[in-house]
Amino acid sequence: MFGHGQFVNDFIRHALTNVSDVNVIRHFVGFPLLGAPVSLNEATVVCLDIEWWQKDSSATTELGVAELMVKGLLPTIHAENVLTSIQVAHARIMANAHLRNNFVGAGDPENFLFGQTKFVTMDEAKEVLIRTFVRPRVGGNGSLQPIILVGHAVENEFEHIQNAFGIDLQSYGSIVKVIDTQEMARKAGIRGPKGPFIGLRDLLAHFNVNINNLHMAGNDAAGTLIAAVLLALKDTLYPGTGTRKPPSVVRGCNIQNVVERAMVIGKTLQPPSWGSDTFCTRCDRDNHLRDKCLAKVSCEICRDSGVIRLFNAHKTHMTSKCLYQYQDLPPRDHLVRPLAYPQHEGPGAFTQQHDYVDLASDDDFDPALQ
Ligand SMILES: [Zn+2]
Ligand SMILES: [Zn+2]
């Protein structure tokens, strides 16, 4: 499909088959791989993270793409020159952006630490993925730039992308190596508190790095790439530490400050050209963010639910954003007494609104009113 270039990538892929993940990453951070094909130097290192709604995995909520921009330089203390070169894009999918996860440790999609969030449609998100993995090689007459793909438990991402976007990332032929930081950690003998498979938070903590808001695609993509670089360079940056935790301060420089500098630099970069800067997950307008929303909204499901708690919240969201579209309503409160309400809120508003009164606290209850 992509002519001769395809063979170049096949050649690189083949040459890297038996090369360890550590040595592949090291090639890009100052320690060239002996006997590597010259064309490996054209490759780029990309980290991908996808988040979806915990209650329905088909609802993709976020996309994070981090890329190593400095290649071939010897690393400075804590690899600061490499880590501060990481560029991260974060996209929230508009149709699903109101679906919030609430499991323990769930991330806040509104708090992207390494740059500026963009809002995209599902089609634009697909386009971002394709543009990430299908890039013409410079002077390569139609062939594609080779890509080293880094992920944390990356098999899940491939599967999710196939299901959600109908694309098989590996079918383009550009990915020449897939590197899993969870696997790198296992091989390095760095174990999680609950066994051999370490979570991203614990892996970063091993290297004395704390990223405040993980389980958020942009921050996870950045954190995973940071972890990959530190895993690849640990014996160079922190010689003799083996599987033990390395020092957080080396020659007066604290790794956490390095990561925070990477965040500050990321915030100063031009955001990606795609997508919209603003989108309101409350009212669906694209000229403001949710915290600036003044729109009047109302949910018919909650209004008519017969549940006092939901009724009281029915003006906080639109029907289309109501979680009770996807899940059963709680049981109705034990006494429901409809009350006549004055007409309100213009054309199309309901003629009667229900108020729900708790029997136990209502001395005036009259069954005839039912
Ligand atoms: Zn709004
Ligand atoms: Zn509702």
C-alpha cells in the first residue's frame, strides 16, 4: 500500500524483534543501538493513552498522545533535557465529555498538567489517531515515518481503538516496535505493591515522581513516556541502585522539580491545531467551559423520577447528559404527591411539575390529592 517505504519499516521491525525495550528507548536518548538500521534514526517515540467511561467502555472520553522531541542527546541529570522535551496533546471527546468516572483514583479530565486540552468530535479524534500513526517520511516518496509506540498495559489500547474507532493501528505498517512500560518494569524487577504488574502511579513513585492527576489521558501519556525514559536510563542516571528506589535528589537537583518544569514548558507550547479550545459539558455550547456556564438547563428524567433527591437536582443538567439514561433510577420515594406548579420557563415547558413530599414530614397529607 505504501510502496517501498513499507519494506523499510518491515526491515526495522525485523531488526528490533529481539532487541529489548530498554535498548530501543536508549537508542533515542544518547545510547545508539549497535548494528541498528540507519533508518531507525528517522523513527519517533510516541506514547498513547485512551480513557473511557467506566460504566460503558464503548464511550471513549479522552485521548492523550505524548512524543519525545529531543533525540540523540546524552541525558543530563534525571534526563532533564529528554523529559522536558516531551510534548503532550490531550483531547476530550465532546459527545462523552460529561461522562465522569468515579472509581478510586479516577482522573479529572479538566486538569491537564502538560499543555492545553482540546475538544474534538469522535471523527476528529479518529483523525488525530490517524495523523499520529500515518506520517509521511521526510523525502520518503509516500512511505511512512517509523514509530516506536509506548504504552502502559498497551494491549488494552489497541483493542479499545479497534472497537471504538474501527481502526487497527498496526495495519498502517508504521509501528515498528510496541513497548509496554508495565513489562519493562517487570523485567527490571520493579514490582508493584500487589504483585508483578505495577500501576503507573506506583511506577512513577518508584522514580520519586508524583503526577497529581493520573487516570487522565494527557497526564497518563506524559507519565508513561517519562516512566519509559527513566526505566531505560536508570542504570545510567542512578548506577548501582538495581531494583531499589533511586535517589530523588542528584547533585542538588530533584526529579520532581524536573517533571514540574516539563509541565510548565508544556503549558507554554502552542496547542495542537485541531479541535476546539472550549466546550461546555453542561449546555453543549462551544464558546465557554462548564465552570463559566450560565445556561438554564433541566432534566426531564430527574424531574419525573419520583425521587426527591433527583427532583431537587433536575435543574443542574440537561436530559441528554443524565446518567439515568444509562442506568436504572433509584426506587421512588415512598410518598409522591403531585403539586400544581405555576407555568414557567417559556414555550415547550411542561404544564404541570411534580413536587415530592415525604409523608413522614407532611402533616397535611391528604390522600384525596393523589
Ligand atoms: Zn454552558
Ligand atoms: Zn437527570
